[in-house]
Amino acid sequence: IGVFPYTPRFSEDRVVDGGGIGLNLNPCARLRTLPLISGYLGADIVSAALAAGLLERAAGTMLVDVGTNGEIIMLSERGLAAAS
């Protein structure tokens, strides 16, 4: 597949006020989004890698997200590599 399934509105992490996004939340609430890697690799794989402590694992450790589109992220000796 040579094109993204959609163009993200933003890819960086953000912090927004809970009352300003159209949900019935406490207006003082602060919400944080996680960054996207690309149109195929979203915040779900980023959050899973953080929750699993992937960067503290041994090289060769792989995390697989089985969902609508499968995502895989692996820690190698050179860093993280991911695919969808």
C-alpha cells in the first residue's frame, strides 16, 4: 500500500482543555494525546510500547498490536523499528 489510509489532523502530542473539545467533561480537565508515528502507526502502538516499558527490554523484544490494522514494534540494538 503506497498511501496512508487517511491524513492525520495532527501527529504531535497535545494537551487540551476538557471543556473545549465538544465532550461533556469538567472544563478544568486536561487531556493529553500521544503522538502518532505515521498514518499507519498510531498512538495505540506508542502507548502500548510505553506501558510495556519496551525501551527497558532486551534487544529483540517485539510488541504486537492485533486490531483493525496489525502493528508491530521491535526494539533492536539500533533502536525501535515499527511496521503496520
